[in-house]
Amino acid sequence: MTTNTTTHLGHLPTPFYYYDAELLEQTLAAAAAAARPGNYRIHYALKANANPGILRAICRHGFGADCVSGNEVAHAIRNGIAPSRVVYAGVGKSDREIALALREDIYCLNCESLPELEVIQQIAREQGKIARVALRVIPNVDAHTHRYITTGTEENKFGFTLDTLPRAISYCREASALQLIGLHFHIGSQITDMGAFRTLCERVNTIQADLQAQGITFPYLNLGGGLGIDYEHPDLHPIPDFERYFATFREHLRPLPGQEVHFELGRSLVAQCGRLITRVLYVKKGKNKDFVIVDAGMNDLLRPALYQARHHIENLTSNGPLSRYDVVGPICESSDSFGQDILLPATSRGDLIAIRSCGAYGEAMASRYNLRDLIQGYFSDALPISH
Ligand code: LLP
């Protein structure tokens, strides 16, 4: 960020999210270019960040939407994503949400249990529609990521195990209002080891080959999301290595002839373009450490408290000698901390602090805990003019 931008930001009430529109643009262009050789389609996982400014950029690049609630489905469509490019996943879709998805005629519902299929069948019949569905399969691949965000193993609540899959397939084939169009996989999030994706490809190949031997084939395959980003060095790796990610699938995945292959990337598309900008309220001397108390809290950025996630932290105002601080928020919980022993230039009241790599699962997970105001997001190309 340039000094000019920093001065510019100083006029906005803190805390807020700041999105670098140019980096977002470059990231989406890089992802689209890397997906092209495999003819892969990207559905942006709205849960990462549903800010309309982000969605406008997503639309410009022709991506679809991966949604996990009826409100996300409605929001995606309202913000310009064609229903034919919307997919909807989740273990607990309510009747109202299923009815909405069918009314909107979205591309596909990714289904996770037999009781869910029964309800979709019933609601589709009531609406006189045929519901396009895909079955989410647990491929039993350990993504070696945080246990809260790993989803591809049998200990998880998500999807069908390989044992329960045949029953689900035969149910769909008999159900008059269901059209089974594909299989869906998602093994977890913040995955940086391409080996996990390679294993996923191998499992998918085996599952598809077994089904094909029984005469069962699908036009659509969805490999989920999960590509990780570099939280430690956001400036070294501002754009994730989409080339390597999609090359792994090109090399190891064997889609059936004519099969459409979709991905549901969230974090990798939007994380690095976002910063949480917060102001130092107080610098407090502790017994053995100094605390920088900022005006953003765990309600604004939950990741450190919930997943022990570490985001790179910078002081945008000071360039004094370096010192170590714990950077903490104002919420009445000890977990309201953004980092321990963080090396920062000598910091004082009023300094602006940037917490990096916050474009994904930052604003989207913000709450009004402690009755604080819901945090706002601003885009670098649409900031109010300051004087
Ligand atoms: N598809 C499905 C079915 C998912 O469950 C998810 C994320 C995605 C796609 C997108 O994954 P991504 O490309 O963003 O890794 N709040 C956590 C992350 C939760 C991810 C949930 N599912 C965090 O802040 O790290």
C-alpha cells in the first residue's frame, strides 16, 4: 500500500475491510486463465465473501456461484449470477430453501443424505419440476489442514460414504422428480499440499471407473474448492499458484468423455485482496509483554479466535524501531487476540494497523457480538473522496 493510500484510509472510521480491487482483478484473471486449458468451470464459493463488490468482479470473469444457504442463492442471483450457474450444497437445507432453489431453477443441488433426497423429490413433485441433483461423496482423503476445515473423511457429517452411495444412486434413478447429473467432492480448505488433490483425483477416478463398470455415468463432476494461500508472506505470494493447482487435476484426473468439470474456489480467489484496517486505541505495558489494543475485535475477524489462524500484521503509520507486542481486541474474551509476540515498529495510540489476507472468511464471518457495529468493506477503486 502506498503512503497516499494510507493517508486516504485515515479518513474512514475504523475498523473496516479494505479490498484492493486491482489485486482482486489480477487474481480472478489468473484463476480463469489457469482453468482454461482443462476447460474447467469455476463456481465462486460465496461463503468466503458475499460483498456485492466482490460479486461484481466474479460476474465480470464469468464465474458461477457455489452457495450454502437459500439466502446465498438469492443473493448470488440478485447480484447478477445466472441461476444456470448456481449450485447449492449443505447438509441441512430447509424445505423453504429447497423450494427457493427449485423455483429459481438453479443448475444443481449438491445432496448429502437420503432423507434430503426424499424431501427434494417431494418438493419438486409439488412444484411440478425435475430437480437436478449431484451426490456429495466422501472420498476419504485427509487434507491435513485444521480439523475444523477438513471435510473429506468418514468422521465428517458431510456427504455419502462409499457404502451408502449405491443406495442413493438407485433412489435417484427411481425418483420421478430427480435427475441425477453428477458427483460432488470437497476435501477441506486452506490446502497447500498438492498431494492431497492428487489423492482426490485418484479416488475420483476409481469411483467413476467402478460406477462406469455398472453402466452408471454422469455428465458433471464437481471437485470442490480448498486451495490454500500464503498467510505468512502475503506480499511474496499475492496470487495463489492456480497453475499448479489446475495442472494437478489435468495430470491426474480422468474425466469421462464430454464430462463437465467444476471447481468451487473461495479463499484462493479473494483472501489476499482484503485487509482489516484497525486503529490502535491504547498501548498497555504488561508485566512481561506490551499489548497493542486495537479497535477491531474477534467479532470483526473471527479466524484467529476460532482456528488459531495467524494473519500477517503491519503498522501502516510508524517506522520506528522494532518491538514485540501482543495485538489484541476490545472484546471481553481472552481469545480476542490477533497475534502474540508480533514484531512491529514502535507503536502508539492512533496508529493504523493492517491485518493481512482477510478477504476470505473475514467480513463474511463478522458478527455484532457485544452489540458492536457490523463492519463495513471498502474497495480501493470506490473509496469516498477525502480532504
Ligand atoms: N465447497 C464446499 C462444499 C465447501 O464447504 C467450501 C468451504 C468451499 C467449496 C470453498 O472452499 P475454499 O476454496 O474457500 O477453501 N471459515 C473457514 C473456512 C471454511 C471453509 C468451509 N467450506 C476459514 O476461515 O478458514
